[in-house]
Amino acid sequence: MAPDILRIALPLPLPRLFDYLPPGSVAAGPEDVGRRVRVPFGPRELVGVVAATGPAEGEAPALREALAWLDDEPLVRGELLATARWLARYLHAPLGEVLATALPAALRRGEPLPDTATWARALTGEGRAAAGSLRAGGRPRRLAEALRAGPVSEDLLDDLVDGWRAAARSLQERGLLARVPLPGPAGPASALPGPVPTAEQSEALDALRAAEGFAPVLLEGITGSGKTEVYLQAIEERCLARGRQALVLVPEIGLTPQMLGRFRSRLGVPVHALHSGLNDGERARAWAAAWRGEARVVVGTRSAVFAPLPAAGLIVVDEEHDASYKQQDGIRYHARDVALVRGKALDVPVLLGSATPSLETLHQARTGRYAHLRLRSRAGDAKPPRVRVLDVRKRPLQAGLSEELLAAIRAALDAGGQVLVFRNRRGYAPVLLCHDCGWSAACPRCSTPARGIAMTVHAGGRRLQCHHCGARRPVPMACPDCASLALQPQGVGTERIEELLAARFADVPVLRIDSASTRRRDGLARELAKLGDGPGILVGTQMLAKGHDLPGLILVCVVGIDEGLFSADFRASEKLAQLLVQVSGRAGRSSRPGEVLLQTHHPGHPLLEVLVGGGYRAFADAELGQREAAGFPPYARMALVRAEAREAGGTDAFLQAAAAAFTAARESLPPAQARSLLVAGPMPAPMPRRAGMHRAQLLLSSPGRPALHAVLQAVVPGLHALPEARRVRWSLDVDPIDLY
Ligand code: ADP
Ligand code: ZN
Ligand code: ZN
């Protein structure tokens, strides 16, 4: 009998597994499923994961032999492999690409699962005796001195003694120095006691205690109501007290340092971070610690949802409405949805927390599929802020700010408070306009059918930048059309607001926060620290809307929201309402009362009236009603096929073939399902040209998931094989969160 072959998931955009003989033709079996293996692929070598083993089918062609096993035992085990299979089916994506997305880069490349210890260097007994006789001032001597008090980690030595590795080698050869492992990330020795839970928190904790096994739970609580405190106590009870693991997802890297600090000091155990701000080695180490069950608490961003959890106890998704949980390229998964699938497979509760739950989640809670817990008041003595709408029609504006707003800022500063000015537009000005002929600077690589895409003025007016494709160029000296020098920045971005506020309130620090300054690890925390405790002003975009605790903040000013009130995207209202509520929630988080000023030219707009009058709840009710009437999610399921090509019309043939295939597949559905499944397009993308590529799309929509997935299942594998597919770049987005 022929030996079993390996069916391997390779990171290739092809919806199939690849067959190989086991390395060295040594027999393989089901116990090898989940092990990584290196294989030859054409002239290249790839790293894949064994998805199945079995006898070769039929007249097997001469199979190539895999080169080498990379793991001694399965790396992707049981539940994680099952989740990857589910995700591949749900997204109609190749399992190999899903697994490549789930693994940290170092493991994807085939590196061994790292050991979890942090390595340090220490002086041996002899080394301690000999340290004083090393040449003064030399590197070996400086290294020995750095180690006098005890072992020091290699990372820290990089900072302390430059060129220490060569010195360490020579000391090690003489038996004076040793390489020693340190225990995992240092945790504080003991846990700080938490506050006594409020009545509402107790109710939520009781409900969680009652949950046996899998339970999806929405924890809806206004900002500052103590949701994080509920997570902490639930983790203590469900995980730490029972030797189980907790996974906590947070939306932004910028939020993890604060969250980590709070978790470490409260829980008194090491807390492992897993996010894109870490280097490859650190990420692989944290993943390995989770894999071995050593990591008790893992806090991370989107991709941390794939952390292995051999002893899972609880999964928390904080700010579950946040769009950053959805991956927007490659394997387009939604971390919240993956968290729910894992929770079910692991049989543990999944706690979704938010002050502004997504309409999807609210809908599930209302129809009774998720438990719904609420925290209606702020914890401690903090009070929710007062919200006032400022009508600025016919008022003079400076850098987009009215006199009334500026006076309120002055008053807040004089009272010793801090102020946040929110404008969701980076840069100096959104448009550069020629005052003489009307020319405006447009991106050469992006456009809509009606008009160009304006380039944003940056760097105080010296640079132009396209926010869609990243193109940059210097601001021209003169108008390229009429040679006039009267080029004027139009409109207001955060840079321009910062410029005005810095001139007007020169006595206090004015700090602009944007995505560039906070991309680095600890970036946001470091920036915010510059403000100190005294009066000062923060200017920024949505970065500032998210979860950061700013106890000195007593006034939030929201400006320039009017364009968002009239967007064509069906999710625009939901996003704007969430943003307004989240940004308002920054104010008054301590005992000082907070105020929110909403500056607008449309004070009577229904969204503002409903939101200010009835809060997020009233907004969500109204919006869900409209979504239901229009047949939009969560009352429908969507999938979007996007395609782009270099030439205009280059996507037509592919999308038409795809549309025909979907329409044909629809015919084999039961008649009622077939009638309600819509295939819209091909149509141009909302931005038909981006970064020089022409873009079009096909939208599928159906009231229920089964019909949609039946046609996707029937059609998508064949799309890869279409000859037209070779001339385009295409992708499938299941449950798209924006239609761009
Ligand atoms: P959220 O996550 O809902 O924004 P937090 O858990 O961060 O809220 O709590 C907001 C503030 O209230 C924090 O400073 C927290 O320490 C405090 N807090 C939370 N729960 C309590 C409680 N039961 N008693 C007193 N203070 C509390
Ligand atoms: Zn001109
Ligand atoms: Zn562009």
C-alpha cells in the first residue's frame, strides 16, 4: 500500500490544498495535522500547514516530497485549526491564506516556536571575582559593572552598553559570564484591590457568573460607567481563580499601554501584549506563551483574536463597534465575529463591551440571541457631560471656530481645565484653491466620475497630500492654469486649528494628536503626557475619541461634522453617531463636570436632534427602523466583489462574467430565496479611480445568510479559474463594513 500523503494548506490565492509526500517518505498520519512543513513549490520554497493526511487519490501523479517538518508536534491545534477552517469557508478564502493571517510573521516564515523566556546575561562566581581586574573603561569592564547587581536582560543591555555582545562573547569564553533565562514578562508581586462594584456592575457580574459555557453577552455601558472594571473582575473570577486564560481585544495599539498598565496592577499577574507595534520576535514570543498556556491574560488588537487559548476562560471585545476590528485587505475577517466563533468552539462566554454598540450587535441583543447587560450611570462620582448644540450659521469663524466656542475654551482654561477640540480631518486645509481662476489641486491618481479628488494641504501650507492613495507633492508656487499667485487653502484641518489655538492661547500647551504621532508604541501615551495636569488644549481626529482616560478634561468642542451628516454611505450615520458619543464621553471623567459643544450649520438635522435629545439609544432605534425598511444590514447580508485594473473598462469582462455566474447560481436556489437575492452591478466603485487603478464592483445582498453563502460557495472557486480574472486584481469581501 502506498504511504499516506500530506494535504497542505499553502499561503497562495488558490482555493485548494496541495499534495506532497511526507519528508523523507517517512509515514505520516492524522497526528501530523497542524504541523508546519517546508515544501518545494516551482522554483520556490513555501511554508505550509498540514490540513489533512490520507491515501493518494486515484492514479496519483508523481508527487514531490516535502522538504522538512518545522514542528515536532502540531502548532495549529484543535480549536484554532477548526476556527481557521470555518473562517476559510465563511470568507470563501483559501485555508492557507487564512492560516498565514492567523500566525505571527516569524512562524509564518517557518521559524521555530520561540522559547518564552527572556534571555539575560549574568556574571558567574568567577566573573564576579574577576570583574575588578578587567581593564578600566573597556567594554568587558563596563558590561561586568552593568551586571554587578544581578542578571540584566539582553534588551536592556542594548540600551546600557553599546557593543556589549562582542564583550560578552569574550567573557563567556573565559567562563566569567553566562546566558540565563528570566521568567516571563515581569508582573507586579500582588494585585491592587478593585473598587466595590456598583449595583449595576454586580448585576452584570452575577449574570456572567451564571453563564455556563458559551454565552454571547453585550455589555452596553456609557463611557466611564465601569465596563473595564467588569472585565477585570470577571477575569479574576472566571480565569485567574480557575487557572484559565483570558483574551482581551482592544481596538487601537495606542490604547494598549494604558490598558496593560491597568490590567497588570489590578490583576497581579503578567499580562501579555499582542499587537502590530511589537517586533516579530516579541509577537512570536507572546503567541508562544499563549500556545503553552503560560500567558494567563492576553491583551491585543485585531490579529490577537487568533492567539491560541489551550485553557480559555473568557474572551472580551472592548469597544466592539470599532471599525478597526475589520481587516480591510487580504483575508477580510472581523475580529469580533471570529471572537464569537472561538467562544462557541471553546465553550466560554464572549463579552462585547461598548458605549455605542454596533447596530449588528444591538440587533442580536434585541432578538434575544445575545444577553444584554447595561450600565446606565457613571461609576464613582463622575457625571455625564452636558451637550449643547452651537448654531454657527451667519457667525464669523476663525479656522472654523466661532467666537462663542473660543470664549468657552478661554473659560475652561481659566478654570484650570483641559480642552479637547475634535475635527475629523487631518492636515492644514482640505483644498488648495486658486482665487483667480477656480483651479484646485487634485490628485493625479484618484478621481470620481464627476470631479477630481482634492489633495489636502499639509505642513502649514507647504505640502499637498492625497488621503486616499498617499501621493505627495510640494505646493506649487503659482497656479498651474493661470499662473496667479493667489493660491489659498480652503477649509480647515487639525493643523490649521492648532495654529490658531496656539496663537490665541499662547499661555497654555496646545497639542495636536494625529495618527502619525501615535503609530509608534506608547506614542499616544507619550504625547498626552506632554500636556501634564494643568490647563491645556488637545486638537485631534478620531484617535482622541477612543477610550483614553483624560481626567483633567472638562470641555470637548466638536467642529466640522456637517459633511458627515449628508454622506451617501448607509453606515455613515452610525459611524458619526458613535464618534460624537465617544468623543463626548471624554469629558468630565473625574469629579469635575464636563461640557460638550457641538458646532454645526445644521442644528435641526434629525441625527443631531435625536442624539442630543434621546442619546445613542434613541438614535439606534431610529436607525435600525430605517435599515429594516431599506433592507440593509443587519436585516440583510452583503458580499462585495471588488476588481481593479490599469486601463479604464479593464474590469468589465471579469465582473460581467462574475455577475453572470452569480445570476445563474441563483436559479438553483428555492424560488423565494432566489427572488430576494440581489446581484447589483457591475458598477463603478464609489471612488472609481484610486492610486491610478480603475475600480468597479459587484454587490450581492440577501435577507438571509444561507442563500448568499450558497451562491458564493457555488461561484467563488470558479472565479479564480476565469481567464478574465488574470487581467484584474479582485477580492471578495463578505459582510463589508464600507462599500469602498
Ligand atoms: P469604562 O470602561 O466603562 O469607560 P472604567 O471601568 O474605566 O469605565 O471606569 C471609569 C472610572 O470609574 C475609572 O476611573 C474606574 O476606576 C472607576 N470605577 C469603576 N468602577 C467603580 C466602582 N465600582 N466604584 C468606584 N469607582 C469605579
Ligand atoms: Zn488659477
Ligand atoms: Zn490619490
